[in-house]
Amino acid sequence: MENAKADAALYLLTGLLQRLNAERPGMLKEMIAGVEGDRAALPDNIENREHVEKIFDEALELLARANQYDPAELC
């Protein structure tokens, strides 16, 4: 299902992350490491684990997408 509002938010958030990374190189890699660390630290008995795992998947996908562009291309 297409959701223009969610897609617009994703587009804007990706652009913001890229601009921040251009100002602070390495920020996205740090954020990726932080999300991976948070995921690894989840307790085994966390409630609604499948949903929580999907949140981490989406967050990592967004950060990876933003990180794939050269910050110099944004200027």
C-alpha cells in the first residue's frame, strides 16, 4: 500500500540525515552502530519482539539509505 505522507516523511528525514552527516562526517555510521547495539541489548523476553525487530530493521534501512550518498554531492 502506498502512503504519500509516510513516503514524504521518509524523503525529508533521509535528506536531513544526509545534511547532518555532511556537517558531521561519520555521524550515520555512529547511529548505525548505536541501533545495532540497542538491538543486541534487547532482553530475550521483550514483549512484541517481532514488532520491535521490524522497528530496528526499518531504522537500519533508513540510516543505510542515507549513508549511501557522498555528502559532497549534497552541496
